[in-house]
Amino acid sequence: MEYIATFDIGTSSIKGVLIGKDGSLQYPETRPIETDYREDGRVEQDPGQWWEKVCQITVSWWESGISPQHVKAIVMSGQMQDCIPIDADGQPVRPAILYADNRAEEQAEHIAYDIPDLSLTTGNHFDGSMIFPKIKWLQEIERHAYERTETICVSAKDYVIFQLTQETVADPVTGATTGMMDLHRKEWVTKWVEDQGLDSQKLPPLFDPSTKVGEVVEKSAKKSGFVRGTPVLCGSGDAGATTMGAGIIDQGDKYVYLGSTGWVAYVTDRITEQADGIFHLRDLSQEQYIAIAPMLNVGNAHLWAVDLFGEGEEKDYIGFEHAVQSTAPGAADVLFLPYLKGERFPIQDMSASGCFMNMRETTTKAHLSRAVLEGVSMSIRQTIETLIGEDAVDTPLILIGGGTQSESWCQILADMCQNVVRVPEHPEYLPSLGVAAAGFVYLHWSADYQGFHQHFMQHLPMKTYYPSPDVKATYERLYQKFKSLYPIIRDWSEGERFS
């Protein structure tokens, strides 16, 4: 069988899977990656591990009997809003500054003051999570590293593409999250960059996701095992790949990504103005917009609770699931505010903190466990309502990401949002399947993205969760309390989190 090799470079792991010409997922592999979280809010990764883990995955494929000659193209997705400075040899001059890193808030304020029409051109809000202020931070604070930088990669997958091809690239899906791209023209606004005293030549060229940007070079072929000359496509930032992988292609379709961090997204034909903090990206076809509300506290809160309330040294997800299922909806009226590392949506406050409310002597670990999943679900509901409005329940809510392995969480979301919830089979690999659509278009295995969706995405097996009317009143009452909780405690943590 002929394959497209796909990789999804996330925050906590890299997933690789071979996508057959029939749309099947073959030989899925996952490798963990390490992240450096610091008390001052800085978040970094070593880009070298991305390339090393990709090569580990490819070697495992060849050891399983797959012939590299059967791989007809390579395409990948990756975490966005990363500032990855590399030198002329493609080596990182410092660790990558990740999207959740908040060090560049001051630079963002100065840039926004200097360019008052910035958001009108980019179609997005502007803050310190963007790459533009992070580059400015690099120039101001780490001048030596900035001077050594030949190119700023803006997505993790772009760094790996360089290792494969020796070509620097970026895609418009990711470009929309940098604060430097004209969303309508799909090109860098180099004047802004130059006016800030930065070198616009350090920005990589932009290509559509299905564009062939290079071929596997000799030294990379030796390390990865890919055949020299194998086409490498530009690919897409993870949000674009995930949207296609979720089968979200028609206007009004919506989904939630339950990763370590996550987001709520839907497809629209226009730029929305419902609230600050919403991202607008081009979809893979570059014909519509994906409106996205990013959330910093999703699966990480689940993992935190598993570690905190679980038994033994191993992460006991099964025991945690049983604890949640042993309690009734409402968790004895305990409320959990999930802002463990600040938040970007439904609030924009990087100093926000989490809390439990309404605990009593009768409160158990099981109650607290359920409250955590309910609290994150309330945060997701508030985000959906802010992003989409009253029409949010007109279409099923698709869930993807590692969090969907918790059936309790999926049911809680259906009940909390009073919305039918659908979970595709193998949701953790859907970003890989989604970005493979670019490969299908390039290889003419599909006529276009709509054809890929009709032939493959519409036929994916799904598990469906239906909302229970019996818990609607309970969750509505708690949800109204949840929405009032953050404004009450906001001042308690303001200015204290990173002191």
C-alpha cells in the first residue's frame, strides 16, 4: 500500500501515523516530549527533541516491515505560536519559546500602542502570546541570540521540515497567530516588523498547506530512513489540521479539542467580533475562516487532579474515572475554577488562579474529582456561548484529543452543554488524518478538501453521548454560580501568582 507519513507535534508528545491511500491509519506511534515550565510563567522546549522523536518513530516503522519506498509524501502539523530561532545551519540558538509563555507582555503592549490598526489587519486580538512580541523580547533581552538567528520558525513542524529539507517555511494557518500576517492577503506585514527595529528577512516564506516545499535531503534520509527525494509538504498548524480531522468543514460546524491545553472552534465565512481573545485562522483550503477560542486549562487540569487524588505513584486514570462515576452530577455542590496557569478564554487573565468552593466535612476526593471535570466543562460551555452564541446547540459538538478517553468527561460535557456530543474513533490521531488531507490533494488522491471530507471524514465511526434532561436544572444552577465566581476572587490572585 502507498502511504502519506504524517506527524503531529504537540505540547506533550509527538504522534506519527501512516495514512493509507484508502484513508486508513496504520502503525500509529507516540513519543513523549519534555517541557520546561518555570515559576515565572516561562514555557520552553528543546527543538532538537522534536527531530529526534520523529526519527525514533520512523525507525519503528521500518523495523515493523514498512518499506520507505511506499511513503509518497510527508506532511505534518505542529503546535503554533512558538518562537523558534535557528541559525544558518538550522540549529536552535536557544530553546523554543512556546505559545503559553507570557514573558513578552510588555513588548506586546508597546507594539499595540505603536500600531493601533494591528488587529484590523490580522483579524485577531494581540497579546504577549503572539510571536511578534516574542521576537521583540528576544532582540531586547537576548540580543546575542537574536543576532545569531537566521530564521524564526513559527511552528514546531517547521523546524522538523527544515531538518528534512533544509528549507525554511511557514503556513498561513499558523501565520494568523503570529500578530504579523495580513489575514486577507496571507502575507507578512513586513513594514510593521521593520518599524519595530526587527529584521523581516528572519521571517520564513509562507506557503499553502498542500504545497511541496522541498524533498528529503541525503543526511536526513540517513537519519530518518526516508528515501532521499521524498516530497515534503508545508503542512499546517495544529488548529487547522485538527479542524479538518474533526470533520469540521461546513459553516456552523463546531468542535472542542481536549488536549493538555485546548480550544473551541467553529467554521465561519466572516471574522467575528463576539469577544476579545478569539483567533481567526484560514482553514486548510484557505477559503473559509476558523474562529478559535484558545484555553490554557483543559487536559492539564484533568492530569493535575489524577496526580493529586489518585492512589499510588502511577497515574491512575482508571481509578479516577471510577471515582467520578461513583458520584452524582453536581459533586455535592462543589465548584472548581480551573485556571491553574492563568487563562486565555473564557477570560483573559494570565495571573488568574484556580480554586475549590463550597467544600464541607462531607466532601470526598471523589466529589473533588468530579468537580474538576465539571469545572473545566463549565469553562468550555462559557467559551462556546461567548464564541458562537445562542446557535451553539444547532449542530452536534465534536470532541477530539486525549481527554475524550474519559467517558465520564464526555458525558459531563453533553449534560453541561445540553448538546449531543460525538467522539470520532481514534481522536488522538485525527490531527494527523486532518493534515493528511493536504497530502491527498497534492498527490491527487482527492480532487480537493471537500472530496477528502466526503470520502473519508464523513464515514468515520463515532461514539455519541446524549444530554440527560434529568441533570439540566442542577448543572444550570451550578453554571450560573460558576460564571460569578471568577469576578469575585479575581483581585485575590492579581499580582501574586509570579511574585
